[in-house]
Amino acid sequence: MNKDNKVWLTERELAERWRKSTRTLMNYRAQGKAPQYAKVGGKILYDLEVIQKQEQQSVVDPIK
């Protein structure tokens, strides 16, 4: 487990979670639309907590 106890998703794991291709995630990063990520040794990693917050903020409540 990481020293900071963070859970990291790989690019492939996030792509599967969001039902997107890894190429789409690459395009999001190039366009500045990707969620915050870390690049470690050439590998892209996404903090699960950041992803969950973004997903929560994306929920649309049609009853307002």
C-alpha cells in the first residue's frame, strides 16, 4: 500500500470505469479536459479520490 494510502487507477482502469478508450483519455489530457493525474515513469495514474469527486460533481439532478 502507498505511504499516503492513496488508491491510484491506471489509464486502462479509468477507461474501463468510464467506458471510454485509452485514446479518448489521451485526447482529454492533450485538450486540458482530463482529471488531475500523475505521470510516474511514463505511466499515467489517476487518484481515485479525485475521480470520485469529479464523478459526483457530474451527477445531474433533473428535478429542480
